[in-house]
Amino acid sequence: MNPKVLILQHEITRYNSPIYSMIGQEVDLTVGYFKKDASDENVTYAKHRFETSEIWKFTFLKGMFKFCKSFDVVIFDCNPVCLSMFFIPFVCRKYKAIPWTIGVRASYKRRYVLPFPKKGLYYRLMDAVFRKSDAVVFYMGEPIPYWVTKRLPKEKFFVAHNTVPVIEEGIDWEKPRHSITFVGSLYAEKKADELLHAYIDAFQYDKVDQMPNLEFVGDGALRNSLEQLAKEKSLEKKVIFHGAIFDEATLRDIFSRSMICISPDQAGLSVLKSMGYGVPFATRHDAITGGERLNIKDGYNGFLYHRYEDLVSIIKDTISSPDKFLQLGRNAREYYEQNATPQKMADGFLNAISYALKTEKS
């Protein structure tokens, strides 16, 4: 009989749902959430929505602890904002508890930095949660060495490599690529305006017909100002604004003509989407990230640049060295296949579940 597993998240996202379905083929899976459900109807797992109560900045899930008692394993988002989830390892329980975390403190205001300082309230809280848990799942493997101690052995840590699915079919490497792509919300933190300025500076000496197109996929507060700047520079036909796109086939078509995907100051799951479609990714070396930036190997499957001038140079190279970007794209696709497919993410969870079920009660 398959073990009963509960995954607790704030919401069921479109990109995580296929991974849950893969896990659901191996265990009796339920995904609990309290915000939105963006999954489709064809899933292999059950869903349960919790009612909530709010006290100051903290969220509590009504009836969650009672609900957890019917499961063998509970995997939870290790975020103190939802105190109900955060306290799961500390209650009297028979089920196994597994936190799922990026492993360091990071947000849009706090950079993901390794090695992280082993001090402060965050570290002490996470250390306590990890010690009381039966296994720990990280988004990426890089934080693991910083957590390993006598009380936290390496075998307790697992990696469910954070990723997104792509349409799995052959990539036409002979198809001409003639665009630069930005994928994501158009808000200030991502510095999409910096990308447009760098694009303008890179090609101010060239004829317009020699320039690759710049395609923005996404919507947000910056869109109007970006469109106005493109118009002022007479680049309306070269700078294309698609708006938000959720249809995977349409995204695949956009990536199929892209030489490189660039997000100046945020490297999230668009890194994996880009690599899955054989497109290298460029961002700042210290870009805002949940760990996804660590997939980028500078000069191999993308670029981690330091200065604005470096970004301008990368864009110039799309004209002077187009073959380089094709090879980087091949490397990016190979990296995705070897390290970051949805099945590998699902396997990370399944390995953690198997380990936890074999351990003695915490």
C-alpha cells in the first residue's frame, strides 16, 4: 500500500502541479493550500483547501494539525509567516515531517548569498526545525554543506531541484534565431528598463535591420514607460511587447527564435524554462533569486555579469558571435536534461519520503 503523503503549500502553482502529479503516481498524495489553485483538472493527486485566520503578520490554517494526523508523511513550506506549518515538527505526531525550503534567507529585498552567516534568529529557527524533522528538502544542493553538522547529518538532506516543465519535443537547432527575450513581470526589481537601455546602447551604431528583436513576455507597472522609450527611439517594430503569456506552446515558439533570455536583476524559474528550451540565460552575478541563479554556469550555459557595460557587450555579441549563443543553448538544454527535469525534482521528494519513513520517530 502506498504511503499517504501531504504537501502543504501556500498555493498550487501552474508550474508545480505537473511535479505533484509525478509524485502522485508513486504515493497517495494530497496537496493542501490556502491561497489559489492554478492547477488543471487532470492531476493524479487530491487537493484540500484550508480556511485561515490572521494574527498580525502570521497565518494560521484552521484544522491543519488534525488533518495531518491521517497521513504518513507531511511535507511543508518552511516559512515562519505561516506559523501553523512552521510548528509541524514540534507537535506530538506519528507522521514524518519534511520541510521544503531554499535553505537561506532570501527575498526581493535580501540577496541569496552563500556562504550565509550561521547566526541570527533565522539560522536558529531553521536549525531547530531541521533537527526536529525527519528529512529536509532543498530547492538546490548548494546550501547543504553549510547546514551539515553532527546534529544535522548530510544523509538527512535531499534536493528537489526547483524547475518547471517544458514541451518535450526535439529542438530545431537549424532554425534561425533572431531575438533577445525577457520573460517575467515588468516591475522595477527586475530592471527590465536596464535591459532596454542596454539594447539601445548596444546597437546605436548599427542599422536597425541588423538588430535582433527584443521581446518582452510579461506585464507590469513598467510596461507603459518601456513602450514609450521604444517609441521615442523609433524601435516599435524591433521591441515587441507580448503581455503575459501562459500558453506553453506559445512560450515554446518564442523561445525557439531566441538567442538568449536576459533578466538583469532577477533569476527565478524563467532560468529553467529558458534552459529547457535550449536558450542560455544572462543575469547579474548577485541577482535576486530563490537559488535558480545557481543553475547558470558563466560562459557555459549563460552569463553572470557584473557591470552594465558587460550586459551591453553580451547584447553586441548576438550580432558579432551568433554561433556562440547556439552552443550556449545546447549546453543549457544538456544541463536541464541532466540536472533539472521535472522527474528529477519529483525524485528528490520521493527519495526524502523513503528516507523519512525508514527513520525512527523524531
